[in-house]
Amino acid sequence: MIEINHLRKSFGEGDKKIVVLDDFNAKMEKGQITSIIGGSGSGKSTVLKHLIGAYTPDSGEIWIDGEEVSLLKGEAANSVRKKFGIMFQSGALFNSLTVEDNVALPMREHTELNESTIQIMVKMKLEMVGLRGAEHLKPSQISGGMVKRIALARAIALDPKIVFYDEPSAGLDPISIGVIDKLIMDLSHKMGITSVVVTHEIPSAMRISDKIIMLFKGIIIASGSPDEIRNSDDPRVQQFIEGSPDGPIPFSKSQTDYGEELKEMSQV
Amino acid sequence: MVRSFFGFIGRRGFEFVDTSADFFREISGLYYLTRSTLYCTFIEPLRGKPIKWRPVWTQMEEVGVKSTTIVFLVSFLIGVILAFQSAHQLSRLGALEFVGALVGVAILRELGPLMTALVMAGRVGAAFTAEMGTMKVSDEVLALETMALNPVKFLITPRFLALLIMLPCLTIMADLMGILGGFLIGTTTLGIDPVVYINNSLDAMVVKDVVTGLIKSVVFAVIIVMVGSYMAFIIEGGAEKVGQNTRTAVVVSMILVIIADLVFTSLFFFVF
């Protein structure tokens, strides 16, 4: 179980200070899938980076399995990291290693298993993601969708209790999205893995999630089951799930008035 | 006038403080990375986490075996050039047969270790920064960390060990090739009697020359690996930064190699 209390994070200093997360609270239950959704720049990836210990929060607490992890360093941080797997948006496979070595790496480094056992385990994990037979290819020789599925195989190599997914279905074809969604659901519901999915694919999030947290500009604007989100009367939530271009969430990121800026330019 | 003058001084003062703060930040970063590399390479194996040798072999082949051609070529030509250049001056003094002594001592003490290190800074240092920098940019380093694997131990230690072993080896080979180059020119074009050439060379060269050269090359190896790795690990952003930092790594490690060469040469000059 993961519990996040009053998490705050900002980047930059002085005038350029940008608050990325403001008082983020969440509870991710064991065996459930929690999705964090929101537009780009809403802070959802920042939450994930705090959970994996890549960022240190300005203030707030992160509890993983009853342990405060936000300030851990070195060996203590590593013992927490062994509890979870992560699937990166880009896959982040090691390009110099074959698919088999990529999936086997966590097992070779963290377990005492002998080589033949490891090879059997690798085959099992690859079969789960439907890519048995790709063992001897390099990551540069396979497609983006396959990279993501292998990244998932690597994330679950050590049978972790928690798996983080960063945009698991971005840039995939509908069938691959379906396969990955089913995998995430199977892992959570059959094996009791706590899943945290960061995504902006609304249909997929609605399908798989037990709980959805929606972020807008670093603040939680909605939280609840998919049905609660769907029936929310917050116009920002409705705009996001319908994907309509007009609404309270502005499409333009610029801070200044367009007409004023053009006028100033013509004066110069 | 006066105000703008003091304004100028003030601005320059702040710029200077900023630049020197950056400089000391880089130095301390380099120091901490070197310290943790030394810890992972030499202390951790004693505490029951043995080093995996397979990546070290791979790197040794990459940085050592595959560099032999260029190192041989460069040092051979340096020997040839040195023989020609010194022959002109020495023949005016009537000491042409001492070409062998000059070439031998210059190669062993100075040019062998230095030229090998400079070639390797370009060939290997750049490759280290580009490879590890790309891994940093594509989140592979972060992936290692989240898998509870230490990137220093996983990426730097094999390269560090490989170059620490291979650079002195390459230096010895470069020494031999340089001396061979001088010998060929001395005995053919310059017409020195081979026996005289060899005798004069052996009289001039002592074991200390080889040892000091090898000590230097170990130091050069540390500089090349650590600067290359540090420049890779501080990369944030994209491909542009990888290119910039690769260039910086080569330039900085070449400069540091020359400075270290000066320091050690003067140390040997005064101590031995």
C-alpha cells in the first residue's frame, strides 16, 4: 500500500519558480489499480518520480508498505526499490544488451538463481507479454510497442509487490493497448500487485482503474472510481474526458494576451 | 564615468564569482564521483560484493585491443620523426650515433605515455561520454537506479578497471614501437651502425624511465575515465547536450593529462 501526504514540489527559484505539485494526497490500495490522469504539464510524471525516489519532495511524506521513503538514501533506498518495478514511458531498455539479458538483469543482480533457472524465468515473463522467441534481438531491432512490452516483462521480473507504469499505452496500436491493459489488470487482480498508472489515455484508464486521480496544474481536481469521474459535474473533468477543445482548461500555454503581444511587436 | 567604471568592475566581479562557483562545483562533483568509483572498484569487493569480470573483459577489448593499431601507428611515426629531427642537430655536434639514446629516453620518459594518453582521451574518453550520456538521456541510468543497481558500479567500474589495466599495457607497446621507428630510420637513412645504435640506447635508458612512464600512464587512465564519466553523468536534456559534453570531456581530459604530466615530471625531477 502506498500513501502520499501533502506532497509539494516546485522547480526554479525566485521569479521563475513553478509549483508543479501542490498538496498532493493519495492512497493506493494493495491489489488495486490507481490511475493518475491529467494533461501534459499537470504534474503526473512528477508524482511518479517522487514515488521511485528520483525526486526529493519540498515537503510531505510518502509511505510505501508502512515505511517513510521520501528521504531515504543509499542502501535503505535500494531495499525499498527492490519492492517495486517500473515501466518507463520510453521503455528505457539497455540498448547494448539483448532482450533476454535485459529481462534477466534484475534476476542476475539481485538473486542467487542459477543461469538455467533464470533462462526459464525469462521465457515465462516473455510469454506473459507475448514475445517469447524475441530473446536474442537487440532493443534497436524491435518496434516501439514491443519495447514497451519487454519493459513490462523487465518490470515484473522480480515479482514485485508494486508496479509503476509511466504512459504504458502511449503510442501503441489498439490491440497492443488492449494486451497491455489486460496484463495490468491480471497482474493486479490475480497476483495482488499494487499498480500505479500515469496516463492520459482516458478510455484505457476508465477500463482498468479501480480509482482515478485527476490532476490539473499540480492540484487534484477529482478523485474516485471511473463512474464517479464520468459523472463528475466539474467542467474541467468533463472537458478532459470528452477531449473538447473549448472549455475551462485553456489549450494555449502562453501567459500574455495574444493581441497585445502582436501590437508590441509591430511597434518595434 | 566613474559610476560606469565601478559598475563594470562590479558586474565583472559577480561574473567572476559565478564562474568560479561553477568551477568549484564541477571540481567537487568530479571528486565525489572519483571517490565513489574507487569505493565501488576496490573497497566493495572486499566487503563481499565481488566484481563481475565479464563486462570488464568486454571493455578491455573495446578500449585496449581495438586501440592497438592507432597507438602503434602514432608512436611508430613519433619515433621516426624524433630520429630525423634529432639527427640534424646531433650531427652538427658530431654526435650522430647518440640519436638512439635521445629517441629512447624521450619516448620512454615522455612521449610514449603522453601520446598514448592523448590518443586514448580522444578515442576512448569521447566514446565513454557519448555512450553513457545517451544512456542518461534515454532514462537508462534512471532505470538502473530504480532497479537498485548502482550506476557507478555498473557502468563506470568496468571501464575504470579496463583502462587502468590497458593504458599501461598500451604505453609499453607504444614505447617499443617508438624505439623501433627510431631504430629503423637511424640504421637505414641515417646510416648508424646497428650495434652502436643499440649499445648507445641501452646505455642511456634505465629501468626508472620505464617505471616513471608507467606511473604517469596510470594517472592518465584515472583522468580519462573520470572526466569522461563525469561529463556523461551530468547530462540533462537531449542529443545536443551529449555532443557538447563529449567535446568538453575530450578537451578537459587532454588538458588535465598535460597538467598531470607536468606535475609528475617535476615531481620525478626533484624527488628521484
